[in-house]
Amino acid sequence: MASQPQVSVVMGSDSDWPVMSAAVTVLEEFGVPWEADVVSAHRMPRDMIAYGSAAADRGIAVIIAGAGGAAHLPGMLASVTPLPVIGVPVPLAHLDGLDSLLSIVQMPAGIPVATVAVGGARNAGLLAIRILATADASLRQRMTSFQEDLRATAQSKGAALQARLSQPQQPQPQPPQPQPQQPQPPQ
Ligand code: RP5
């Protein structure tokens, strides 16, 4: 992107991108400059440490880190940066992402990672925007408008449900009932 990225979106592999792209999508919606890259904790540990160590000095304000399985990337980045780190557990083919979730959320005291739901990259992006909005009145106003839109959407869903429930119920076709057995005369 042309302007200085404020949010770094990193992941353990490009196979995480289908999940992690939702964070970038919402950053784009709010006009927040971002960068994205693969920074694997296990396959390129020295590069990962260098990336995390330099992020704050490069002007990054928030790091969103997603990984799957033995997902050590968010926690390791948090250990080498003073920036807020948001962890996204990426679900893989086994264990439904529970392995990723527990690997990211169970951090030791002193090194926080703000962990979102399994696959919750969009919420990670929204949380990053809220963090930036604490020092940006214009961004805060856009977040407030976004929340008002959510409320309006939820209200219209309630109205649609009420409209469906107020329709007269159509009688449902009944399955054929078994006929009572006639008593047989004794043979
Ligand atoms: C993790 O291993 C990555 O974050 C990814 O979720 C998973 C699989 O990576 P690939 O084998 O697809 O490169 O480190």
C-alpha cells in the first residue's frame, strides 16, 4: 500500500490467507493502511524474531497474527514487541481449530495476546481498528457509525421475524394415520 501501514497482518503460511484475508477486508473498509506477509514461527524463526522486533520502529501500531495447529506465531511476536498483538486461531483439517485456539490463548503471565474466536479474523481487524481509534477521533466516529449499522441490521431482522410470525399459519399436511385394528372373531 502507498501509505505507512498501521496494522501488520501476518500468518504462518499462505494457506492461512483464506481465513486471514477477512482482517484485511475490514481494514480496507475503514481505510486503515495495512501490510500482510507470511512469517512462520517454526520455519523461519530468526526472520520472525527480526520482524517482531522491528515492527514498532517501522511505525506499525497493531499486529494481527494468525496461525494454525501448534500456533506459536502470535505469542512469540508478543514476546519481542511492545505492540498489542491480536491472535487469530486458524482452523486446520483436524481438531476443528481447538489446537490453534489453545496454542494462542493460553499465554503465560506478562505476555498478553488478545485472542479472537477460531477463524475470527474479521473481528481481529475490527479490534485493531478500535485500538487505533482510541487516538483517532475520525476513526472512532466511523466505528460508531458501523455499530449503528449493526444495530439497524439486527432491528430489521427482528422486524422480519415478527412479520413472519404474524402471518396466519398454513395447515400442515398430516401423514396418513394407521387404521385401528378390528377385533378378529375367534377361529
Ligand atoms: C502453521 O501451519 C500455519 O500457520 C498453517 O496454519 C499451518 C499449515 O501450514 P502449511 O503446511 O499449509 O504451509 O504454521
